[in-house]
Amino acid sequence: MQGQVTTPFTQPSRRGFLIGMISAAFVGLSLSAQPAKAAETVISTPDAYVAAKAGNIILVDIRTPPEWAQTGIAEGAIALDMTDKSFVDSLVKLRAAYPDKPIALICRTGNRSGYVFKALNKQGFGGLMDVSEGMAGGPNGKGWIPRGLPTYVGTDAEITPRLIAMMKP
């Protein structure tokens, strides 16, 4: 019986896709404003909620539209799909518009937000925070939804106005 040769690169992964997007976005990119410096790089969901509502951070839900529709979006957050081609460009625009505010990333369980946080930091995009508990919780904590923190409906009618308002400081 002959063995079959396999490779882990037969199907594009989200991680590979994201690495490519981040790398491509930062080729030749120079940020004019110095990014905000966060004292802590990990923030709990209750602290993220309080900070976002007070306007001290920009909370960004990096999950996908089906996830937003299923569970809603963290109150105080804007929704930017990490798989969208404009994801990194949108983060760069946020950084330029709010150079002194940390940008806190949240996903479902903290895996994707942690990965994006590390990948962007390696590329020189500072001033980021990771809401490592995520929306559903996991090994890093209870999570936004299990803690009973508020959400808003993850529909275009709710997402778009909040995103437009945040992109215009």
C-alpha cells in the first residue's frame, strides 16, 4: 500500500489569509500619528465595557457577520470583519483618527483577537489591546455574553451607523 503525501497547506486557512492581508497592508505603509501606548495589553470584558462606554478605548469586534447576527455585538463596539479586505485599512484609519486611544480587539473566545493582536504588533501597529475572554468565553475568562454584558443586534442597520460615526471623529 502506498502512502499518501499530504501537506497542511492544501486549503487556505484564516490564519494564512490574515497574515497575507496584514503583510500586504503594511508594505510601504507609514503611520503619520504615533500609536497610543496601552499600559496593559490584555483587558477583561467588564473593563472593556466600562472603558468603551467612557470613550477611553475603541472596542472592535473582529468576528464575521454570521457571528454578529447570531449573538449580537458588544455594546460600545464597532464591527470590523477580520476576513474583509478592508480590515487592516479600517484599523489604520481608526488609528489615524484616534491616535491617543487604544484599540481593543474582541472575537468569540479570544483566539483570533490574540492572533491579530500579535500579528499587528509584529508589523509595528501599536496601541492595541486584547479582550482575551471574547464574547463567548473560554480558557481566558468567562466572556462578554456569559457575564451578562449588553449587546446590540448584529444587523447592517445597527452596524453601519455606528461604524460611520466612529470613522468620523
